[in-house]
Amino acid sequence: AIYMNSEAGKQTATFSSKGYLLAEGGQYKAYYPIVDKATAEPIIPVDYTGQQQSGNNGYSHLSAKDWIVTDVVTPTATNQADFMFQHVGVILRLIIDMPSAGNWSKLTLSTDDKVFTTKQNLDLFGENLIVPTEQTNSVSLALNDVTTTEDNKKLTAWMMLSPVDFTSRSMTVTVSPETGDDVVYTITPGKNFVSGKAYSINVSNVDHSKNPLLKWAESDLVYNKTDATSSFATSYTTQGSLYQWGRNTGWSDHIDA
């Protein structure tokens, strides 16, 4: 273990090894938090399970899961080395529009496939730093004393995740109350969550009547065979034409369902 001399909470700091010397020409890696065990192998277990948030928008729980690691460092002289730490995990902030005031007990993120790495090893000198050991399709965050009010229905939750690609997959966000029914949302982040970065996503129910990307027409589409064009019917009661998925041409033969 290396002990800090000064500059706690700053971007740079000095340390003392209290008797352990960093040898000139040797190769070293530093990591934090310290794993409380002696091992001859530089394999550090990382566990993202058991996260608990206290209070709405509380994020103090993240520090216990915020592993940081350096690249390989070679001292230029005894105890003369600069270690530049990089964050291993991903910080995710969800700002959720809740439908009502309430007391909330758990937040769950889930997908169709096992993309969340909940446990992993940091192989400090291996070819790949992150070696997954447990993957699942859902992760949970316990919520302690997390409430929403009529004046402020936004619930802000923070989680530490392992890197995960959500460029083209969707995620289900489930918020469980202390009593009553779950509140469920489906979102598509459209991002690749990479190590050392923080991401913020606004989560809300989609109202099709107000969503500018998806609006229901007031009448059906009718295909005109003469000029091969489609147009809206003149009345909302007029039956439209049939269209195959992904095509803008149709036919007027109707099939009674």
C-alpha cells in the first residue's frame, strides 16, 4: 500500500511507500481502491453489484465502485515515478420524469441479452485489462430515502457500470416504489458507454401526440394507381390502401380482418 503525503482531493498528489522502494528500471502499476488481500498475481476483483443510493440525486455511493488504474510505469530513479490514473468504470446518470410523487425503493436496468458485466477481474499486466467473470441482462440500484414530490417529480439516479455498448440496443428502466406498481420506461441510449466517461440520459414516457418524431395522421393513406402516388384520404372515415412494410406504394384491394 502507498500512502498519501499531501494534496488529498486534488488532481495531483505525492505519496510515501513507508519502506517499500520503487526500483529504478522496474515495471509497476498502481490501482485504487486497495483490495484487502495479499496475492502474488496482479489480478484485482471488481464487483459492481450491491450499489445503494441515499437520497434523490445522491451519488456518494459511486466512490466505492470507482476503480482507477495506471498504465505500466518505469521509475527513472529510486521512488521517482509518475502514475497517471484512469477510471475503469462508466458513470450513468438517469433523470427520470416520474408520473407522481412517491417513495421509491429500487431502480433496475434490463436488456434482452447479457450485456452488463457485474463482476470482472482487472488483469493489471495482462493483454486485456478488463476480464469479465459474471455477465447478466439486468442490474439494480437500491434506493434509500429517495422521494419525488408534487413540486418536483424528477428522480435522479446514479450508477457505476462496466463499459457496455448501447449504440443500437434498447434498455428497459424500471423504478419500483415502496408500495404499489412499478413504473417502466424503454429507452435507446444510442451510445457506446466507454471507460472513464460519464453519461446523462433523460427518461420519460413518450406521448405520440406530442412527439415531433412520431405523429399519427388524421386519416388513412390512399394509393392512386393512375399516377402511382399516395395521399391522405379526404375523410377520417375513408378506408385506406394496403402497404407493405418499408414501401411507399400500395394497392386498393381491402382485406377484412
